[in-house]
Amino acid sequence: MTITYLKRGKPETERAEDDAKVRATVETTLAAIELRGDAAVRELSEKFDKYSPESFRLSQEQIDALIAEVSPSDLADIKFAQQQVRAFAQAQRDSMLDIEVETLPGVILGHKNIPVQSVGCYVPAGKFPMVASAHMSVATASVAGVPRIIACTPPFQGKPNAAVIAAMHLGGAHEIYVIGGIQAIGAMAIGTETIAPVDMLVGPGNAFVAEAKRQLYGRVGIDLFAGPTETMVIADETVDAEMCATDLLGQAEHGYNSPAVLLTTTKKLAEETLSEVERILTILPTAGTARVSWEDYGEVIVCDTYDEMLEVANDIASEHVQVMTDRDDWFLENMHSYGALFLGPRTNVANGDKVIGTNHTLPTKKAGRYTGGLWVGKYLKTHSYQKVMTDEAAAMIGAYGSRLCMLEGFVGHAEQCNLRVRRYGGVNVPYGTGAMLPTAAE
């Protein structure tokens, strides 16, 4: 196997040091919110966002006034995007059926899909107003039937961003708060004097937001580990350097720590892409961010074969994987660890992020090895139930249950079963002995 790195990002040791600093900051901040509630949230908002309104929760009058600031064309675009997200989420929801089956005569088993009862949706807006994140978290929760949806977003340039607030409201948020960062995540999960805590947190964010969700997991549910964006381009000679460089930098502009990786079988394309990245960075308005991200986290990897590219791609497990090769469907069939796939040169990550209908809250930092992205099913809990309808079934299952409980030494468990054997089967089973009914094999 020959894998050549033409460019590497920061060493893992340096990335680990950065992560440790973030962990410590988040731990201290969450402890302050736990101890001092609204006062801590206000202090943090003043410190980081220089924002301290009379109330962080927007009134209906404030929401209406902000929506009125959005141009009719922008509002129409927001509504179009939400229609696509809702339509796909509804199709996914329709695929999740409640079931009830009779597994044995008189034995009924089933499950119900029940919405989480309260969800906190975080919508980033500090550096860029992430209007699309409201569609992905709020509108999808609405399709799932969540009874209480609250949404938090930081102020943008000192005030609520009108387009983000419009998207939250149109998406179905019941409460909207203008709070950002760790303080928003902590307020929603822990609760304060004015914000009732939620059962689950969803939505992307920077490294501090992602770490806050990680530390709060267990106290509340979370969608997944969704930190700084990651992108990978898998390409061969069927595409050119301009397309590869554009797709890499299109995600690198998110922040200063957004990994962007080119994986290719052709050294010529790799070298041309490196040159094209430099050219685009001289004209890209967001180059101040994208260049830092590319220099510290960008990588270019050349492999000899498609199988090697597949192996490397599955190992990296990138959040966004743009596949532009002569065998895109082969990658779809064989890739198993990623956030979302974008297949073919006509497809691109930006469409997935903003409008096409799939969800853009996706696993980062190799979490694609064990989870997919946010979708309507994340808001639903599948709960099982059982009922025994006949005396014969109660006695028969009770006999098996009793013997298996005694196999493990659980006498009290066995007696739960024995009681049913005596009552519904007419068999006198002494307490703690295990049922004496014959097994099916006998």
C-alpha cells in the first residue's frame, strides 16, 4: 500500500492540547450556570457577546418585528428550504412504524415511537448567521411532534439576526432565546430561574458548544457530537482542480479549525488542487478564516488505488464526503463511516447544508463510526410493551421465566413467574423452587 501525504494538518498532539483547554473552560462555565443560573448566563452573555437585554427570551411582538425586517425574497427562500427539509423528514417519519405482533398464542409484543417531550435547539450565529440550522433542528423536531421546542441563537453584530429568528419561528419553535455559546447550552440543559430545562439538546456549534453537549450528555440526551465542520473530497481524473479546491474551501471558511481533506488517486490532480487553493484564497472574501483552517487542518493524500482511498476515507470518517469519481455508487455501497455522502460533481455539500432536504447536523471527530446524523428519528424514543392475553400463555411463559430466573439465582424474580403459573395454570409451585411444568422439548 502506498499512501502519500502532500500536505498534513496540525499534529494530533497539538489538537489534543486544544481539546484539553476547551474541556476545562466548559467545565468551569457549566458549574457557574448550575450555581448561579440567570445571573451567570447574563454575565457570560455580556462578556462574550456584549449583549444584555431586559429579557433573553423574545416576545411575540419582537419576533413579528424581526420577521418584518426580512425581505420577501429571503423569506420565500427560507420557506422553500424548510419545505424540502420537512418533506424528507416526514418521509423518514412515515418509515418508522409502531408495531404490535402476536409472537405466541396469547402473547402480544409491540413498540411505540414517542416524541421526546422537550428539546433545546442551538442555532449558531456568532460568526455567520446559520439560518439553515434552524430548519435542520427546529423544523425536524416539529415533524417529529415534539411538544416543547426551544431555540437559542447568539446575537449577530449586537442584535438578534432577523433571518435566523424568522427561520426558528417558521420552523415551529415555541420559545426563542437570544443566547449563545456555552451559556445557551448550559441554560437549556441545566435550567435557570427563567428557562425550564429540556430533555434533549440538538444542533451544531463550535468546539465549546460541542464540548458542553458532551459534558451534559446523560443529564440530557444529545443528538450527536457535532463540532467544527469537516469535509473530505474523494476525486480522480474525472474532475478538475477548480472543483476540488472550491469544495474544500467552501467548508474551510466555517472556522479556524475545520479539517478539509483531499483524497485522490492522481498526484497531478493533488498538486493542481494545492495551487488552485492558493489562487482562490487570494480572492475569497472569507479567506481570513479559510486560510488558517486550511494551513492548520488541511490535508492532501494520494493513494495508488480506489481500495486504498476507501480504507483511508472510512478511517478518517469525515463529516461531509464529496465523491467525484468514475465509480461514485461503489463508494456509496462500500463506505461505512461518514456523516453524509455527496455523490457526483453535480452534487455539493453547500446544497446539503442549506436547501436540498437532508439534515446538515452530522457526526464529527470520527463519530460517524457509530452514529449517523440528526434526523427525525433522533427525536423519537422507541418504547416496547407486552401483554399476555390468555391463562394458557401466562402459565406457559411463566414456567420458562421461572426456570430461567432460578438459573441466575433470582428467587424473587422466579416467584413473579410462579405466581402466574399457580394462578392461571392451576399448578402448585412451591415458593422459590422454580416452576415444574415441562419445557417444550419435554
